[in-house]
Amino acid sequence: MLDNIRMAFASLWANKMRALLTMLGIIIGIGSVIAIVTVGDSLSGSLTDSLQGFGINNITVSLQQKSESDGGGRMFGMAQPAEEDRITDAMIDEYTAAYADSISAVSLASSLGDGTVGSGEDTASVSVMGVNAGFGDTNDLEPFCGRFIKDSDGERQLAVLSDLACEAVFGRADASVLGQSFQVTVGAKLLTFYVTGIYEYDSSGYFSMTGEDPVTDLYIPLAAAEKLGETGQGYTSFTVVAAAGTDTTAFLDETEAFFDSFYTRNESWTVAATSMESMIEQMTEMLNTVKLAISAIAAISLLVGGIGVMNIMLVSITERTREIGTRKALGARQGDIRLQFITEAVVICLVGGALGVALGVGLGSAGAALLGTAAKPSLSAIAVAVGFSMAIGVFFGYYPANKAAKLDPIEALRYE
């Protein structure tokens, strides 16, 4: 076997350019597959890491229109649920009591709309949101000055604002502004609030608004938002944080079943529960499908490369017919000749595969860098690529090798 490998490399070295052109299909095919897998895995890993930052244990419970097959409203449309269709505080209270051991926090929010704080040139855009105390726990909001909204704040006109908004209003963002009043313009309304906390705006957040005038959130008590906005009672959605050790998948199904019982007779609306974990799984599955489809297309060049290997091996056998005749005359068996040329074909494919892996890792890393993600070359994909290149060598090298093995030694020695 070692002699066969040495002869294979000697043959490649003697015909370097021809060997390189023969390997080109293998190099391009394997390089393309490795690059696609590397970029896909890097993108998937980056998105997964980013989404996990929003809480892998978070479950979002929201209203969803029933399809016509469910006996109710439209499957597609922009209809809004009426107040009687919304998820009520009583439902949520009953739910939290039933699953107290599985729930860490419940986040409730109601949007009052976009507005502006400050005056003159020093203004800042804000999104006014009514929230409960659980909202701060769910979103890891910890003011560096003052405190966050409490459920006991009721309808008091207190506000937690970002450092950007605070600087626009007061020219500073420190403890000296706590308790001071400021005004917010929301539509045609001019509302007055008192500062109870200041948080640091994070411009690197996954959903953060960028630009010269980013829109930051201004948080007020939920009851105050419902009173000022006159939006009525109830919620279209809320978020639950599962307690540590809870099976999120099973708890998600239990949550959906619990709220379904309240909407059995509702002809238009039902409740759907989704988790960040299920979203990550769906996203990963979708990316894997796309990655597999593109890789299959790229792998077509491997077939072309295999045909090229077969062609060059047939040419090589024709050129070395007298050598084959001499070896058979000296006692070489058919199996020895067959093994020699199969080994040569496998070596061609292995060298091409190694170059393809290097090319693929390089292109994949460059692609990941352009997308701003860390490159994650797949060791399993590299192993499969190398194994596949060996299989191509055996498959496409067998016919020429078998043809060489069956040559008549007398006719081979006469060949010119």
C-alpha cells in the first residue's frame, strides 16, 4: 500500500498542472459546501446567542385570529380584538395561581404611543409604555438611579426614563433629578410625570433603534397608562418567565391549553403561546434546510470533479500501458494493478479535498466576517467532505483501475 501511495504522489508530481486541473472540480465542490456550512453555522450561532439574550425561558401569550376552519373570523386580516376579546387580569391571576411553582415573573405592558420630551433643540423621542413590576424583571431593567415601576404605584404619574431622555429634559442624568417633574407630548396630549428612576440606554441591543435621534422607552405604571390612554381593560399579549428547572416546552403547551378554555366559545379569537426556545428551534431548522439545499446544489460540482478524475485515470492508463504490461509480466496480479490505480484516484481526490477544505474554511470565515459574526467551521462537515472525496476516488477510479487490471500483458507490452 505504501508503495502504491508513493507511486501515486510521484505520478501527480510528474504531471502537476494536469493533476491540478483534474482536482479543480473536487476543490470547488468541497470548498463551496464547507463555505456554505461555515457561514450558515456562524449565522445560526450568532442569531441564537442574540435571541437567548432576550430570555430562553420567556413564553409569550398572545391573541390570535381563528381560521375559517375553526368556525370563526378571518385567517388573514388586520382586525383588532374588541375589549371583551382581550386577556383579562382575572385570567392572568387565575393562571399565575394555578402555575405558581412554574412561573418566575409575568410581564404586562400597554403602549401609550410615541412622544417627545424636552424643549427647544434639546428634545428626545420616546415611546411611552405602561408596565408592571414584572416587566423590569423580564427585561432585566435595573435603573442606575432611583427605582423601577412597582405594582403598588397604581395610577401615580411616575416615570422611569433613559439617560438620553433625562439629559434632554434636565441637562443631566443623575440622582439630583429624581422626584422632579417633566412633560411629555403624546399626540395632542401634554402629560406631566415625575422621575422615579433612570436607566442606561443600550444602543447595542438587538432591536435598538439607531441614528441621530434614537427612540428610547419611557416607562410609567400600567394603571396610569390605561387611565391616560383610555384604551380599556385587558391585554392582547403578555410575557411569562418560566421558573428555573421548568420544562419550557411542556409548560408552553399547558399555558396554551389553559387559556384555550376561556376562548372555546369565542368565534374570532383564540390564544397562542410561543417561546424563545421554540423560535430558536424553528429558525435553526429553517436555516439548516436552506443550508442543505444550497449545499446540494454546490455538491453537483463534485460529480463533475469525479468525472474528471475518471477521465484523467483513463488517459493515465493509456499512457502507462507498457508499464502495466511490464508489471504483469513480472508477476503482478490483477488485484495489485487495480489497487494501484484506485489508490492513485483516491490520492487525487484526497489532495483536492484537502485543498477544498482549506478554501472553504477561508471563504466561510471571510463570509462570516462580512456578516459580523464569528466563524464556526463545522468539523463534522469537514470530516464528511474528506470521506466523500475518498468515496469519489474509489467510485470513479474503479472502472479505469479495473480496465487496467484486465489488460492482456502481451498486448500491453506491444503497445506503442
